[in-house]
Amino acid sequence: MTPTPGTAATPHRRTGELAFAAALIRTTNELVMNLPSLFLRLPGSLILAVMMLTTTTGQAAPGTEALDRQVAALGEKYSIVGLSAAAVRDGTVVWETYQGRADVTRGVPVTPETKFRIASISKVFTATALMQLWEAGNRPGAPAPSSPTGDSGGGRREPSRSVVGFDLDDDVSDTLGFKLRNPHHPDVPITFRQLLTHTASFADGAPYDDFLMFTYDHPNEAPAMSELLCEGGGFYRDGAVFSEHAPGTHYAYSNLGFGLLGTLVERLSGERFDHYCTRTIFQPLDLSCRFNPAELGVAHPLAVLYSSSGGQWEPRCDDYHGAAPPERLKDGYRTGWNALPCAPQGGLRASARDLARFSRVFTDPAFARKHHILQASTVTLMQATKPLTLHRSEKLVPGELWIGHTGSAYGLLSLMFWEESGPLTVIVLTNGSKPGAEDGGWTPMERELVGTIVSGIRSMGSL
């Protein structure tokens, strides 16, 4: 289903300021490219005029030009730095567009190969990894997706459980190797299901942030998760990462919970988290996304993530100036100890095409089964009325139920959502924008982009 490489499309233009900008770029392109600091300080509307001059569409079908123009106009309206978007219908990419800049300073456009740090959409991959291990331990005759011959490179292995049956309502302490309890409710176990549904009673907060930053700064000497979660640990701080709610009784979105799930994947498989995902999800689906950006090299350029500050776009993440990201995970990494250096909560670098293909796991049971990702019954369980990790929303497209996940970090906004009972999936990745104030879980930019794409695809009929 992977579409062919895109070709340049007719740029979207409007009169007045945008037309002036187009003329300016034609005559001063070399100057702009050699003065990146000046480019970063241009007025926002003029920067967007520059960016919209490069619009690439892939696998363009007749009748998509109007949709391309509408999306480009929204890019200008919401000051989107760079945009990658795709629509999937019945398992086929029927429309995609790549607009603006992946790297403003270097003038690099967004292309089909551009990888974004997709933030919390990563959690869907982490949940998929855990559910694979759950299936392996609970399906008679199912092959265990364990490490082929030890953990291949970049990490010494810790003793871990083989993949034996575990229930989603089991106490995770048995797998972690230490007793995990909310100090306000010491007799209530914390379970796999609670972690997957953000009901494990974590409050995250400053202790988690400090633990995460220390872990990121020392990925090969990272402290054990017990240092944050158990009394006496160096980051425990009287259990400040726990809320006063009992586990299983209250929803509170938690990045910590998914760092813990990544660690559980390592404990169950005996394999480094990112290696496990590459071997059992990315490679079977022929995806080039990676949790470890160093493995991408320069063949898959990264989008720099930007936030707006004082009228300027400030790089916040993945600003490698065209060089390959350095390798951070080395022999000191301890598998099954603390998976946060792999960022299972938000660090996957992926393209719109990667997500378009991955989304078929949840919309096409035969596809998921063919590629040995998940069984149909597991996919159904993950999307149920009380979903595992995924979100169900009737506010993204009013009056319709859509399922998926969003991401937001360092200026990026991303989403991957599909109709519950329809053929459409929409992917949107942006590396910087002014999206408007969130209302009901969605920004105006997200609602308008998705609404425009859905309406545009539906109006095209069968293409």
C-alpha cells in the first residue's frame, strides 16, 4: 500500500502579501538560504508565504487539487511551520500532502521521508508491544516473541521472565521484580490494565520530570524505576508521583505509566524496548520508523520541532543541523531496568506513511493477522468502550465516533484517528504551529484540518 514518491504540485498562492513574498523568494532565494538567522526573524505571515511555495503531494488522484489548496490555506491560517498529512480509505492511501519546512534554518522542505518525533502516538506502539507479549503468554500454541539470541547490541541483559501467561489484571510487581504500591493505598495492586488505561494512580509531576531528565542525560547509567517508585529511592520524595486516588478508580493521563510499560516489555521479552519494537512491529510491517533516532541516519531526515517565542520560531527538539543523530544507547544500557531512555511514552520518530500503514493494524484484522502483529480479538479489546491506550472521540468530527491517539510536545501536534465504523483514517503531523486554544480536547487547527480532509476525501467518491 506504500504510495509512490510524490511529485511537486502547483504552489498555493493568494494575492497581496503572498504574491509579493513569491516574487521576493524568486529574486532573493540565495540570500535567504545564506541568512538563516534573518529567515527565522521574518514576520510569521511572510515565513508562511515562503513555506507554502513548496508543496508536495504523493499519489495524487484526480480531484485532490482543491483539497491541497484548502489544507495549504489552513497551514497559513494557523502558522504551520511544516505539515505532513495523509488519508487512508479501506487500507489504501488515497491522499497525502507535504508542506512547509522540516528545518527552517537550513530551508529543508517536508517530504514523504521526513520523520517527526510523534510524541504520545508512540504510546499506541508501546501498547501494541505489550499486547503481543500478552497474546504470546495466553494463546495456546502461540510463538513467544522473545529475543532470538540475546539482546542484539547496545545493552547488557538483566534476568527476566520468559513469556508466560499473565492477565491484564495481574499485579505488575511480579514482573517488575519489586513491589509497586501507591503509599496512600498500600493494599491495592497496580495492574497492566491500569497502566494501559491511565488509571494506575500516577500523578507524574516534578519528581517524574527530574527522574526523566536525569535518565535522558545518563541513558547508560539510568537509575532503576524503583528509585522513583519505591520508598528509599533517590527520586521517591515521599511518593509524590502518586495521587491520593486508589489505583483503578480515577483517570489521570500519565507518561510515567508508559515508561513503566516499556520496562515491562523489556522484563517480559528480555530484549531492549526499541529493539523489540523494531523486530516485532516495524520490520514485519516494513516501516522505517524507529524509537532510536540514531538508527535512522541521514536517509530519513528528521523534522526540527519549533515553538513560537516573541514572534520567532525557536528550535526545541531534533535540531541536528543535517547530521545523523548520535548514538546514545550503548553497552551500559540495562535491559529491564528503566526503559525511559528509549522513550516508550513519546519518542518514536515516524512519517505519515509509517502511521498510515501501522493504522491498518486497527482497521483491517486480516492485515494485522497476516503480518503477525495482533489477533483480531486483541484489536477489538483495545478499541472497546473502555479502550486500552486508544481514545474514542465524538468531538473531533462532530456527530461521528473516531478512535486513535494524539501527540503534543516541543511544539509538535500530531494525530492518528480512524472512523469506528467507516473506511477513513486521517494522519496529521505538524512541527510547529499556532493552533488556537484547546476546547473539549481539540484545538481549532486540529478540528479544521481533520474536518477539511474528511470532507474533501468523501466528496471525491471512489477516486
